Amino acid sequence: MSHFLGVRTVASACLIAAVVASAGCEKDKLKGPEAEVKKSDIKVDLPAVPDFALPPAPADGSHTIKELRVKGKKLLDTDITVHGFITWAYDCATAVRKPEETDKDVQKRIDEDPTLCERPKFYIGDDKATPAEKSLWIVDVPRPYNKLEMERMKKPERNLLDRCEPGEKDPKKNICGPYAVGDEVMITGTFKTSSPHSERNSDGLLVYKKMKNVTQNWETPDIAPPPGAADGSTPPAGGPPPATKPSPTDLVKPKHG
């Protein structure tokens, strides 16, 4: 009797083992494939968090472009001085030149139709590598009288505060200062979102009043306006009309048409 009990016990154990094994197989069938993404021990070096803190204000009381972009709203409609480097400058001959057109030919077209040209302007950034969309737009930059203005206006009438005589040699009379991309400059003007000539920028632009070009050792002379001088907001007969042109942000957008 004990022999049959032992055999039955062994048989029961084998049956239980077979059931467990079968259940394990069924579980493996329902488990599905292993995930292809596995944990890795490789450490990734993440970039440092950018420093959004503004640099100390310049000791000379001027402002940086970054400061104006971050908290310039409180300075709107006030006169300020901004220190920076010219990152782009408008040149009419370059802008309107046709393929294969010579310098002489393009200048002839401009002389005959000065409305081809936009008003002089340039951008400045905190350093020479500042992209256009992060630069400050300087507008209403003084320019020489064009050929038609010279023909239609007598010299006593040429007293606009934003223009100068072409080729003026007297540094005490020449308000049309030199400037080029890369120059270090200090520009004084009114910080606004729109200019008297319809340029607009929601981040702010600077309506030019005077300049110190550190690179070229030039500074706007202190000239008292002559009696009856006009401020340049209304172009004389033969001069270019007011223009509405793109801001630094618009400059880098693709143009269509």
C-alpha cells in the first residue's frame, strides 16, 4: 500500500510541474516582444542654461542693445545714447543695381529718380557678430542733398537738419558722418516704436540725432539750426517721399514676389 502511495505522490508532483511549466509557456506567449529601446549607461552632457542676466550698465550712461530688447519699454519716447557696432548699413546703389550695371549707370538712374532710394539707415548690435534680427534699427540718418534737390533749391533754402551739402569739407558744418559695417559707434536719439517717416518696429528703433564714430574718430558737430530751418519731416519738391521699410526682424524673412 505504501508503494502505491509513493508512486501516486511522485505522479502528482510530476503533474503539478507539468501544469506549472505549461502555464509558464502560455505566459511567455502572451508577453509579446521585448522593447527595442533599452536603458543605456551613456551620460549625455547637456548644454549650460543660458545666462539671461544683463551685463552691468556702461559707466558712461549709455545703453546696450540687449538691455533695450529686455526692458526697453520704460525708455520709449525718451532720448538715450546707445553703444554698439554697426552690423548692416543700407546702400542705395547696391540695393537698386541691375545685373551688369556699372557704377556710373546706376548713379545716373539715382540722380534722375532719387525716389529709388530708401532713407539712410543702419543697424547696430552689442558686437560685430550680432544678427540683424537682434540688432537695433537706427533711422533718419543724415544724408547729402541729392542732385534734384541741388537743382531745385537755392543754397539758403537748403537748411534741412537731416541733410548736408555734398562733399562738405568743413568738419564744423558736416552733419553727415562716416560709418561702415564693423564701426564702433555711440548713437544718441529718441527711442520709439515708429519714426516720423513711417518706419516701425515693435521692439523699438532709434530716431537718429547725433553720432560718435569711435572707429573713424568722428563726432557730430554742435551746429545751431539756422533761422527757418526745417526738421526734414516733410521732403522738399524733388526729394524722395516718406518710406515704410522693414525692421531688422523683417529683414531676415524671405521675400515673395
